[in-house]
Amino acid sequence: AHIEVEEVKVEDEVTDEVCELCGRNMVIKWGRFGKFLACPGFPECKNTKPILVEIGVPCPACSTGSVVERKSRRGRVFYGCSRYPECEFTSWDKPVAARCPACGGYMVERTKRGSDPVWACANTDECGFIGKPPEEGQTEIIPLPKEAVKTKSVAKKAASNGASTAARRSTKTTTKA
């Protein structure tokens, strides 16, 4: 019941990125958390970097960096500034290049299962603007009424609360009679 499996060696992929410490071209390696850049002269040079996926949006906080996709310790995707730790901008929702037409803040793309994505102002406490992303050829964000964006779980809770309230009322009336 014991099978011998030969070990597979994954070849390192050489990149154009140059190591700041020793000047060699860095390679893409696989670790337990996924791909990363490492210096090929390993025991002498221990330089490593994460592989950052840019989404093409300037950082809303510092305007000099760009927003990149990162992963948390638990593997959840979040978005942050490429200049981290100088700029500590982070967001769970994906930022978009447009500004909020109501307050001028940055907008994020929110998606729910089973529905189209919407663009919302990240300043939910004061502004709360929600709109439909512009279609090809358009530049304007189409505002949506806040009632149209309610989640299904809120609607279910409202329906179940109404049903349970009616059930409680009917039991109260029967006990009095």
C-alpha cells in the first residue's frame, strides 16, 4: 500500500526584475503561499519580493503609487497601495479610476452573487452614492436608488420578520379568547 512517488522539480522562471542587493535577475519561485520573486544566489543573497498584480488605478490616498491586488494571511483578496509601508491605503472592495460624482471621493466596485456589479462611493457614512458602471462609449455613472441595491438577505430578513410578527400576533389573540 506504499507507493514511491518521484519528486518533481519545478524550474525557476527568470524575470527582468533585478535584485537590489546583488544585481542578478530575480526568478519566480513557488512557496506554500503561492508565487514570489527570489534572488537566484540564495544562500549568499536572501532577497525576496511578493509578486504584485496592478489593477491600473492610482492610489486614492497618496496619488503617487498604484493600487495592487494582495492576499491576506487567510487567502482573501484585498487591495492596497504599491508604496506600502509609506502609504497604508487598503480596501476589501476593488477601487475604480472614477471619482464619486456626489462627494469627489474614490469609488469601489461591489459585486454580489447573482447580480451585476455596482460602483459605490467608499465614503459610505457621509455620502453613500451607488451607481451602475458606465457602459462602453459612456462616461457618466448612472445613479441607482438605494432601495434597488438592497441585498437579498435584507429582503429575506424583512419577510421573515413580518411572518414571525404575524404568527406572534395570531397566537396572542387565540390565548385571550
